[in-house]
Amino acid sequence: MPEPMPRKPKAPSCEDCYFHKNLLCALELGEPCATFRPNRPEGLVPPRQPVLLMRAPRWASTGRAVSA
Ligand code: SF4
């Protein structure tokens, strides 16, 4: 039987940070900062961004007719 996945992910630490592993960090904070990026085999991966939702153009909204 496979082991269940842990519910809470492990808290990030500087030892797991890409910048620390590659000697690119000059900070001596003692705790991870907002720049933390996980050290992955594929290298530096940018953080996920929210999906950009496009609005309908103003002229397409209902309620007002456009006259020339
Ligand atoms: S960049 Fe931030 S999280 Fe990464 S090692 Fe440096 S202080 Fe820690």
C-alpha cells in the first residue's frame, strides 16, 4: 500500500533554495526570504503567475448603442 501524501508541505528553507545551492545568495538572514526558489533538477523555474483573463471590449458591452 502506498504511503499517504503529507497534508502540509515542508516549510521552505535556505538549504533547499536554488540560490543557496549555487552559491548565488549573499543574504545572511537566517530564514528564507521572498526570493526563495526551490532547487530543482531542471534549474531555476519562475513562480507561477495568475492566468490573465481578457475582458470584453467596452464597445461590446450591452446597454448603450453607439451612434456615429
Ligand atoms: S535567496 Fe533567500 S531563501 Fe534563498 S538562500 Fe538566500 S536568503 Fe535563503
